[in-house]
Amino acid sequence: MAGVSTLTVRLYNESIGTITHVGGERSLFAFNEAYINDPHRATLSLSFKDTLGQLLTDFSPYRSKLMPFFSNLLPEGYLRQYLADTAQVHPGREFFLLLALGRDLPGAITVTAENDQPWSEPDTAFDDEQNTPPIPLNRSLRFSLAGVQLKFSAVMNAQGGLTIPTRGIGGHWIVKLPSRDFMHVPENEFSMMTLAKLIGIDVPEIALVDISSIHNLPEGTRQLGSKAFVIERFDRTDDGHKLHIEDFAQVFGVYPQAKYEKASYRNLARVIAAESGDDDIAEFIRRATFNVLIGNGDMHLKNWSLIYRDRRHAELSPAYDFVSTIAYIPDDNSALTFSRSKAFSDYSVDELEHLVAKAALPRQLVIDTAKETVALFMQRWASEKHHLPMSKEVKLAIDKHLQTLPILAA
């Protein structure tokens, strides 16, 4: 692995460029001529467009890390350390970590050693799943799903059971294991995502399952808790094709460690309004309001994404990573500034009016969507909170939190 000096970057299995290790820990990305000269080329990222929408092609070498777009394809925290240890790569050596993980990245990107074969859909048929041994660690390392929590891509069989593919690539479901730091996060996330779906937010298929029912998990992962949250991958289609996605850290060219700092909801709203339309603006406000209501202080730049269903034009992706954090971090604030403030208690009609003015959004659409979201949430919260599997502490924390929000009086 250490002898590799050039990586081939593919989008939808077509070569579009290279990442070259140019000495030390420096790397240089370059598009190839075929991609540059293709007037119908698929979009890799909005970050590679200039203010006129033209493709940027002149890049300088990056020290220590990959350029932000590619750095954001890699996992963070415990997941990075786990996969780096598995691949026998130092977690800070991003060029080589990308090589180790590059066959099954988020979206439609594949990164391999130069002239290596691109990703292909593995055989998802499993014989005698009940007796399949856990994946040896050196075969599970290809799951590089960006994020902090331990999670793996899984295949659902005809009977509805989930199996981690033996070959370590493929799968249409993400299995999110319990947190090492906070209790009952899978139950929390399932409850919040269920509520979001009930009020009309675009949520993929989800489930809460017993960890014991998931076959072929790496050894040691079953010790973290009894339940796992599973969510259908919206970057994979039923017929085995990929849909390209990028998160807003990639859009803004921000490294993961700055995902809480370098942009605001105002910045996100401007991009969504410019690239998509009123439906996505409304969905953005719906999600922003919902996450204020549940007290989710972790909706950072990597928890908002765009999807390229036609390969060229950006839309807001389906929702993910909705968790009520106030149950674990009392008095938590929003991960990102709304328009002037991060305080949930400042999320008001006045704050939305300021957001509307600064991001040039349609005022009536924004205000009406926020008010409608509040009304629908309060109805569903009252009817469903005692039936959802969240802990008593989460319910009490949200009830207390709701009493502090001026948006409820709008």
C-alpha cells in the first residue's frame, strides 16, 4: 500500500481524475482531460465550480490532509480509528486511508490504486446465514461511511434479515451501532426519525433491530448494546446503481473538524435556493424547525447533504442523523448559526425574517412552513411520545425544552 503514488478517482465508474502523492504527506488532485472537455459531465461537487458555474481545474497540493472534498469522504472519531487500525494505516495518513476504503465510499465515487478495477456490485446471496462467522477484521475495512459512530453497510435478505457482506463492500442499508458515550442513541434516533416522517419530512426507510439479528458483524461490536438503528442508503438504488451525494462540508470546502464553524443556515439556504427550488427551501425550513423542536444540537455541515438524481443538478437529499441531543447535553445549542444566533431559544419568527432577508428566500413560504411544522410536531408529539422507544429521559428533556421555544407561540 505504501508504494502506491497515484489514485484513480471514478464517478459512476468513469475515470474523472487522479490524486497523486507528491512527497511527505502532500497530495494533488487533478481532473483528466476527458472530464474537463465533456459538456455533459456529471457533477462531482459544487465546490469545483466557480461563481459563473464553470469547472475549476487548477489546484495546489495539500499538506497533511487530502483536499476537503476527499477528506470528507473518510470517517471520523472511533470509526476512523477502528478502520485505520484494521487497514494498518495511521489514521492521519489520509491518502493511504482513502486507498484502503475507496471501493465503497458515500455517493457514486470510487477511489482505487491507478489502473485498478472500479467498484462492482458484489454477490448479495448468502448461504446458511445463521452459521456465517463474523467478518475477519481485515475484510471489513472497506466500509468508510463518513461519520463518527460505528456503522456498516448491510444487505437485506428475502426474509428481512440483515447481513454484513463478507467481501466488505456493497449493501443498501446502514447499520448504526450503539454509542460508546451516550445511552440508547439508536432508540433516540429511531424515535426522532419516525416523528420526522410523520410530519412530512423526507425520511428513508428505517428500523430498530436487535443486534443479535444482524449476521456477520465484526467481532466485539455486539458488546456496545442490544439495539441498532438501520436506515436505507439513499445513495444506492434497488437495481444496484449509485446516486451521487455530497455533504455541505464538501460543498463549502470545509474540513470535518470545522463542520460546526464555517457556515450557517443562511449559507445553506442560499445554496439550496440557487440550486434547487421552493420545494427544497420548504423542506430545509421544515427540517431546521423540527431539529429545534427536538433539541438536536448536532445538525452540523456533514448532516446536511445534496443528491444528484440526474447526475448534474443538486437537490436536498433525504434526511438523516436526527437525534435529540439535549437529553445528553442539557442547554445544548444549534450546531450552526441560524441567521444571527445558535440558541434554540432565539429560533423565532424574527430570526426567520432575518434569514429570509439575508438569504433572499420567499418570506411567506418560510414562515408558513415553520408554523405548519410546529403545529404538526406538537400534534404528533402528544400522540406518539409514549409509544416510541426513546428513553424516559429523552421524553422529559424534550418536554422541558419545548417550554423554552418562542417559535411555539408564533
